[in-house]
Amino acid sequence: DQQVKQNSPSLSVQEGRISILNCDYTNSMFDYFLWYKKYPAEGPTFLISISSIKDKNEDGRFTVFLNKSAKHLSLHIVPSQPGDSAVYFCAAIKNAGNMLTFGGGTRLMVKP
Amino acid sequence: NAGVTQNPKFQVLKTGQSMTLQCAQDMNHNSMYWYRQDPGMGLRLIYYSASEGTTDKGEVPNGYNVSRLNKREFSLRLESAAPSQTSVYFCAILVWGTEAFFGQGTRLTVV
């Protein structure tokens, strides 16, 4: 039973437009959420995170929104660039220092 | 990725063969993890080690063993490889209690 789900396996967006990647979770004990980006033949790299006490965190072109009541988070990329084309994983953790649980990933393709 | 080194990068095994995947970190963090990545399944935790001398099972531990040799090294062993273990394996360390840094991965094919 997946506790973290990314229901869209792929997303295609035009360069300059907004990319919205979604993630749902089932475990209300998760208290920290992260997004990772992965290029082929490389390990995932950390992108942005949000604590459960916040509903928004912004870092440059990347913004993560958290809706605790809906158990839903989203990653917004504005404007999207071809270099953003990658697989994006959302992840959740309960109690710092414990294990990260990942979603299945969404492949983002940004077309020039 | 800086700080976490995995070896080998690629490996092909025959069913029933054994091998050890090596992972070493130079960031002096306690928590180390082994994940496998399969299409559509994301990253699934195999085993983790919260500190030197301790190991715990993750979501998919069957068919694997681990060893936390010291603070730097965390190895993953397949005693008798099966085709279902064909995957990309990632070692990771957890820093600041929340953020993971990953190695570049080991692509394993079991034929």
C-alpha cells in the first residue's frame, strides 16, 4: 500500500509555461515533505522541501504547496525551462532521522 | 553526487550468483539507506542504518542483507540473485534529519 502517490506518470509542458506536479499521501503522521529531481544515470537531487506547519515554500522558480486537510502537495515550476525535463519524486518523512517514503515519480518534459 | 560513492556502477549477474554493492560517505552522517528504483514504483527502501552497528528493514528487504561496517560504509549484499532484483540501486545518507543525499546508483541486471 503506497503511502505516497504521484498519480501522473508523465507531464508535458511548453517552455515558459507553468508546470504543476502533484502528490498525495495517506499517512497523517508525515511531518516533512520533499521534492527530488532525477536526471538519467544520476542519483536524485534535493530540490525543495516544506514542513507540515507551513502551507507554502518558495525557492526561485520552484514553489511547493501543502494542503494538509486534503493530504496533498504540489510543486509549481514557473517559468518552465527545457533543463527542467527530468523525473520528479515527492517524498515524505515522519520524525526527523527516520526513513523517507517516496512516490512513484512523474516524468516532466518541457518542450522548447 | 558529492559525498556518497557507490561501486560498481554497472553489474550483470547470473541467477543464483552473489554480490555486494558498496557505499561510502565522507560527510560524517549517521543515517545511511539503500533504495531500489523500479519503473512506476519510485524509490523503495530496502534497508537503513540509523547509526554504526545498527540496521533495520525497510519496505522490501527480502533477498538482501546489509552490513554497516563503520560510520563511513554501508554495504548491500545479494546472496542469491534473482531476476526480480534487476533494478537500479541507490545508497543515500540523511542530513539534518530530513534531506537525503544520493549516490549515483548501481544498475544491476540479473539474467
